[in-house]
Amino acid sequence: MDCPVCNCMSSPILVRPLKYTICGSCFEGARSVMALMNKLDHNAGANKSAANKVPLPNPSKGFANALRWVKEMKETEDELRDRLSYLAGFVSAFKDQIHTDIQVKPGGGGPCIPAHRALLAARSTIFRNMLDFDGCMAPSQDIVKLPELNYEELEAFLEFLYSGNLPREKIEQHVYSLSVAADKYEVPFLQKFCEQHMLRTLNSSNALDVLEISDTCSSQSLKEATLRFIVQSMEDIVFSSKFDAFALKNPHLSVQITRTSCIDSKTRRNGI
């Protein structure tokens, strides 16, 4: 008798009379759990095979393995939480200005923000090169300038470099400037963080801004996703007053919107 959940041919273990059957909702849920487990095991095996040239392992089956996996994930989560708590010391060193050794100056005449050379160099090869050059200067000149960021943007930028995260209100307020800074100073983790936020919050009122940022930062995946969204919301976006100023400033992006719209229309007509 096959198991109705994982379809294995092992001998069934009956813990209740056969009149007790699994409901449709539980059955579909169980199948979904097992499908996810098999997919994860398959992916893990594929990665291992690519590295070690070994055959793919047989997918794990059964709720005992699912429970084992859940326990392992919980242990991993606890370990990551402890690691994040341990690394939070960097954030405290930044906020409390403990043993800082460099001043980061924003644009717009704002005050400098104390930081640590080692951390800036570790987070960005651009900063590393800048600081290596600055190493031959006198201590009184231990200042690095980021003129494209105002004081609030710079503070958010540095906070992310130290912590790897930002409060929601800060990322919403500074996501465009942070994305540009991440691209300029080669901080890929911050760039990915900003892109994910822009994709999650993409709507008809900010789509043109996101498209412009994706072009500035040469983010092809973000640009393609935004172009598709604009085409789907063409009437709301193209006939807005904001689009007139956007088209004058970004004629090449306007052309790309038109071409994407034509391709989409052709695809729909052909039923592709």
C-alpha cells in the first residue's frame, strides 16, 4: 500500500482504523511540505555534485525527515541570531564613536561623521583604495568626502555599512540615494537591499523614479521588472503629469518604454 503523502512503497504503519482518513486540506498541505523538502534536497545535492563530482543523492521522504529539517533550520536560525548579536558590537562602536579614526564628510556643508577606517575598507574596495592613498597624508587630513550624500543620507549609508540593515523609515526615505552610493562605492549587498525594497514597493507613482535609478546604477534585472510594470500600468503612468518631465529628462528610457510596450502588445496578439 502506497503512502498517500510521499508515495513511497514502504510497509504502512496503521495507528488508527482505516475509517480515519486524512482530509483534503491536510493531504494537500502534506504534499506541499514533501515537495518542498524534495526540492531543497535536490538543490543541495546538485550544488554538492557540481563541487565534488558525486551523483545526486536520493531525495529524503517522510515526515520524520521534515521534522529533522525543521529542527536544523531552527538551530541555524538561533546560531544566526547569536552571530548577529555578536556583530552588533560594530554598530555600538559607530553610534558611541568608540575609537573612531576617520571623519566622513557629507555634501551640503553638514558636519563630519566619525567612523573606522578598517570597517570602511572591509565593506568597499573603493574605500580601501581611497584610504590607502590617504594613508600617506598627515593625521589632520584624515577626512574622506562623500559629496553626493547629505548628512542624513550619509548617516544611513554608514549605519548600513556597520549593521547590514536599516529601519524601514530610513530605507524608504533614502533608498534612491543609497542605491546610487552603493553602485558608486561598490557595496553590492546594499545595492541588492535597495533593489529588493524598490521591487517590493513598486507602484504607479514611483515606477518612473525606480526606472531612472535602475538605469543610473546599470541594474538590468531591476530595469526589466520596472519596464514590465510600467507597461502593465501604462495608462496610469504615461498620461500623468510626471511623465512629461521624465520624458524630457530621459528620452532613451521613454524609447525603451515604447519598445517594451510594442513587444508586449505583439506577444499578446500572437498569444505567446
